Amino acid sequence: MGGLHESLQAEFCPPLDASLLAAIIADHAGDDDDITPTPEQVEDIRQTLMILANHAQMHYEHDLEEMEAVEASLYSFSNMSTTSPTTPELYDSITMTSSGSDTSSSQHSFSSPLGFLQEAFSDVPTERLKRLLRTANGEALDGEGDVDMERVVEYILTMEHIRDLEERGLDAIEPTPLQPPTEGWETVVRTKPKPIPKLAMPAKKKAKGRTIKLVDVRQTQHALPSPAKTKVTVDAGVDTWTHISSLSTHLATLLPPAPASHFTSFFHSPTHATPACALRAALAALPSTSNKNHQTKSDSPIKRSNQVAETNTLSALLDLLQASPTFATLDGEQRDTLYADARLALTASRNKPDEALDVVWILRDLEHPESNAGIYHLPPPLPSSTARAKMPAGAPVADPITANTPARHPLVETDLHALINPGAPGIPGYGNADINLNLVVSSDSSKYYVNGVSFQPPTVPVLLQILSGAQQPSQLLPNGSVIILEANKVVELTMSSTGPGGPHPMHLHGHTFDVVQSAGNSTFNYVNPVRRDVVSAGGDSQQMVIRWVTDNAGPWFLHCHIDWHLDIGLAVVMAESPSDTLTYNPIQAEWDELCPIYDSLSLSQLGGGGL
């Protein structure tokens, strides 16, 4: 698979990233390097990569067009040359390559604006930085005024934020989020993407020694907007239990490997006063990285390194929270709670700041007085009498009018096969078993018969008869309904039936058997027949054939699974190896004490026995 990866990487990287290429190959062909993808899989991978590459190229061209439009709307380039001999300070310590495509230097100088931008935005091409300098500060380059670095930095940060949103697949680039719901759960109305913001032209002024505070613009998403600017619609069709399930599933994705059921159990518990308290209890119950660290020695270098990493991550997380506009609206107690939530979330996320930040804001949303989330942990309300009155009374008393259509995929017994140890026991071929039995089911107006005998439950169960010493068919009751089978033999039983009441579902106790011929089918299957413990005996002029091995000593009932058919005689007893039954079922001393009054009962009091 390595050769495939290298050939596709040479063809599609760039514009695609190598990690994306590897993920797509693994998704289509699997992660095993020893497996060679089929030509169809390779073609599917290539088609997918071509589509992604075309999209990436389109996005790249779109970005260039938008950038050129922004630059053209700000300044006119009609009187501007591509180089300016009057502004050598822009390019101090810069050496141009012979091709002129990119600028490279072993060390950028902070004494020039371009050198500063190269250090601050190392991932932005140098040619683009130079164009931005000329576009935004044309007058300064011509000797009029100073270079406005604040505006250039603001523009680059904005463009990078927009690019990040597009890469994550967001449809809108609103800088602020939705306000927490005021009535139940709310759904954001999707809006059309806004155009790329244009750089405003500030009034010309000379800034001297200004201190610029740069804040990550992505953190403005946590600001609470005014209600008038939030477009939401209340989804009244979603109940509280669905809300809990959705929130728990989202938390499970943020904090693996914790399952959603872990959080659901805390939300449903009445122990916690608010859903925020329930979530904090759920987070505290998760295993943390600090627990693993305590297992090492107190002066262990690994533990000290982990503690330093946790401290640094917590410090960065608190800085992000303090930079959020929401932080300024909190009082002292609320800020203390926010700090504690940050520590708890960071521990629960195993020192992952992105997931911890999301958990902190979920806790903050649950604490919001207008979130209407206080019912999350309460039991569901009982239905009102009005709701009961509106419940349907049931199906109407009338024959159904639905048309009876044939089944599209009927269940055919011969299409089923055993998955574990397939194959019928013994020598293949009808009649080649060690013991071949032929049972015929018949009936009259009141009883069923097997080989002319209707089963009558004996007074003493067959098992107790065998344990008491009976070994021969003539000694076992009921007469004609007990079939003796030798141990460790292959039995092939053929059953056919005549008369009404069929097809009969026949059930054998003590075994699963192979159906080598299904009722209504003329073929035999000894290779991979279906294995069952209930089988249809078929209708008139049909037969079924089954095989099993007598490896389970004892009397086993073979009977019709329709209860009243059993009650009027459709059954026999397969007594496997009566001589071994006592060995596998030894009689303990307590046996005679199980029912001391049994022997004193009369036949009328017993009312008949059975198996």
C-alpha cells in the first residue's frame, strides 16, 4: 500500500494535505498495510481525491479573487509601481531569490515592517505581505505618514479567522454566538454567509508609541449578544428527555472514553439541585490524569513534568476565559465558579484545553438564569387526564382492508446454514446413520398418534423410572411411546404426517439437530444444513429428516410445540443410554427426603404425571 500512497501523494499533494490523503486511503482500503486495495477501491479513492482537489483549488482561487477585490476597493494602483526605490526600509535584511517568487532570509529584521510581519505570520507568503503593505499604506511608502501596522495586523487576523471558519465547514461567520434559550430549547435559523469584510479606511493620523493589545478574535464567539440580533425559533416538538440525550452525547464526544449514559445518569438523578451541579458531579466522577500521576513517586521527573504541563495549560485556559467579553459581566462569586469549572473541566478532559473550554461554556450556559434547564434532572411529568382522554381506544372493530401482497424476501429454511462447525454428523447419504428412525404422525377425531400410539403421561416420570432401575422399553411407561437409543450413535429421524392440523412444529429436548431435508423440499444437504431445535414436520405427503448424536444420556421429549396437540398425544420420548443416565445423574442421600408425602398419595390425588 506504500506505493499507492506515494503515487497518489505525488499526484494530489498539493493541493491536498498528506494526512487527509492517508485518512481517505485508510477509510476505503483499511489500515492494514499488508492488504492490497482492489482496482475498484483505487478508482474510488482517486475519484474522491479528484473531487477534493478541485474543491481545494476552487477555494484557493476564490480567496485570491476576494483578496484582490478588497485590495482594489481600498486603493488604486494606477500610479503605483511594483518597486519603490524611495522606501528601502521596508526590505532591510531581505535577500530576493533569483526566481523572484518568494523572499527568503536566514533572519528577519524587526527594524522593518516586512520583517515584523514575516516573523508574526510565518505561514503567509512574503509576496502577499508585501502587497498588503503597499495596499494599506501606499501613502506611507511614498513618504507621506507612517505605516499603519495595526490595520495590517487586524486585516490578516480577520482573513485567517475567516479561513479557519471555512475549513471547519461553518455556514455563517457571525462573530458572536446565540444567546442561551429563554423558553425551552431553541434552533438557530441558518443565514447566508456574509461577504468578506472590507477594511475600513481610518482617518490619516500619525500614531506615536501606541501600545496595541491583540486578542484572539475567535474568543468573541462566547459573547452574549442582544436578543434583538439573535434569530431563533423555539422547537416545541423536542421533549426534555431528548434534550438530556443530546447534551449527554455531545459531552461524550468531548470527553472520551466516557459514555453518554454516564452523564445521563447524573442529569436524571434528583440528588443534584441544578443541571450544572449534576454535570459537575459527573465530571468529578470521571478518572483524571492527576490520579495516574499520584501513582508515581513524589520527586519523579515524569510527575514534575506533568504538573508543569497541567499548570501551563490551566494558565492559558484562564487567560482565554479572562479575554472573553462574558468575563467582564461576571461578579466575584461567578468568576470564582468559572475558575473552579476550568480546573474541573481540564482534569476531566485529560489536559486538553479545547475540550475543556467547551465544557466550561456548557456549564456557564446551564447556570444562566434564562436557560430554563432546571427540569433536566427531574423525573418526567405524569400524563394529564386530558392527555389520557385523547389517547386512541384501539383499532376499530372491523376486518382489515389492507391488500395481501407476496413477501419480497421470504424466509426459506434451506437458505439458512450453521456458522459453527457446519455439517451433519455421520456418513452423508439418506439412511447411512447408525440409527435410522421413521415416525408417522396421524390423527382421528380426538387424538394424535405417532406410529399408531397416542402419548399418555405416565404416573411416574420416565426419568424417575430409569433412575429406579428400568432399562428396557418393556419396562418403561407409557408403552410404545419410549424409544431406546444407544450412546454415541448418529441418529437419522424421518417424520411424515397425514391428516388435519399440520404442519406440526416438532421440538426435541436435550439437543440441537441438523435438518438434512426440510419439509416440502426434495433435496438433502449434509454439508451445511441449518441447525435447530424446532422444525416443521410438513403437510400431507411431505417429510422432514434430521440428524443428531446421542451424546447426552437421559430421556428427551420430542413433541409438537402446539400445546393442545401435545395434550392429545403428539409426542414420544427418546431415552438415550438408560444405563448411563444414573451415572450422569447420581442420586444423593437427600433424594428420598425431597417429597416424603409423595408415596402416600393415591393415583387420583396424583392426577397423572409427566415429564
